[in-house]
Amino acid sequence: MIEGIANQHHDFRIKDTELYKLQLETIADKISKPKDLIAISGGENPQQLYFSHRAGWRLTNEQAKNSGFVQNIKAQGCDYLFINKIYLPDHGAFQYKKIFENKQYLIFKL
């Protein structure tokens, strides 16, 4: 049992390279209400949604760049699009109103 836990000790803390995700709730609170729905790029892992304390969609890079897909989730009630610039460095131009940007995130109002 001890060996099993020791082999997974890295799962019990956040990697230094991922600490920036802890700022998501503060950022989300500045730009939105807790009941607002968001979409966030970063793949299948829902971790960023958890840290933002918001409900919504986790997007692959392809989905985030697909304007038709984004329009579809907007029609379903999505209020904001969060782009994780670490996971999507070629974020390019989006047609939405940019309301926030820092080193890690780019956020648009849908």
C-alpha cells in the first residue's frame, strides 16, 4: 500500500508549470458572474473549469478555432471563450470582443 501511494505522490500537488491555473477563479470573477457559462481551450481535461469555478465546455484547440462550433455553444448559452495560450500558442485572430489578456489567457465575450 505504501509503495502504491509513493508511486503516485506527484498526483497530490500541482506542478510548478501549472500553477498559473490557480488564477482562473480570480480572473473569472473579474469579468463574469458565477452562473455564466464559459468555454475554455485545453483539451479533454476539465481541470481549468474546476479552477475557474464555472460551468461550461472544455474545448480542444480545433474546437476553439472553429467559429461554427463556437457559434453553436454560444447559441446554447456560452457567455465567454477562454483561450489558454500555453495550450494554443497559435491562437491567431478571433472575431469576438477581447475583454482580457495576460501571459497565459486570452478571454473573449461571446
